Amino acid sequence: MNSGKPQPRYAAIFLITEAFAQRLSGAWGRHPLLGRMYLPAYRAGTEKVAQLRRDYPAERVLPVLYGCHGAVDIQTVDLILSGQNGKRPA
């Protein structure tokens, strides 16, 4: 349970700035509906991007991540990179 105090250790765990760690563990983390989802969602996205960066060269994955091939999410990014959606990234 979040005590309501900023948790600086999140900065090291999630490789984020101290200010962003304070937001995730502070006011944002105390939101009654979304608060418990922020850190797990951020971590899942961070791990997914790290894996994609290991699996694909930058010139292939970065345009997809930045929306140059349409909107993507954690699921559809794999379809676009594999070409299963009919669009093959350059």
C-alpha cells in the first residue's frame, strides 16, 4: 500500500527521473481508480520496449514505436513488426 509519500527507489527500479518517480508514487499513485495501475503498466511498457530494442534494429523498431506506421499498443506492435497486419515496416 502506498503511504502517500514519494518513493525515490522507483527511479532506480524503472529507470525514470526522480520527478517522474514522485508522480507515479505520489499524487498519481493515490488516484482511487487508476493509481494501482500506473507502475505495473509503466513497467510492462518499459520491458516491452527494451525487448523490442534487443530484437530489432533501431531503424526498424523506432518508426513503429513512434507511430510512423499507425497507432500501436503493446500487442499490435508485434503484428506490425512481423508484417502480419499487411503493413511491413521499411
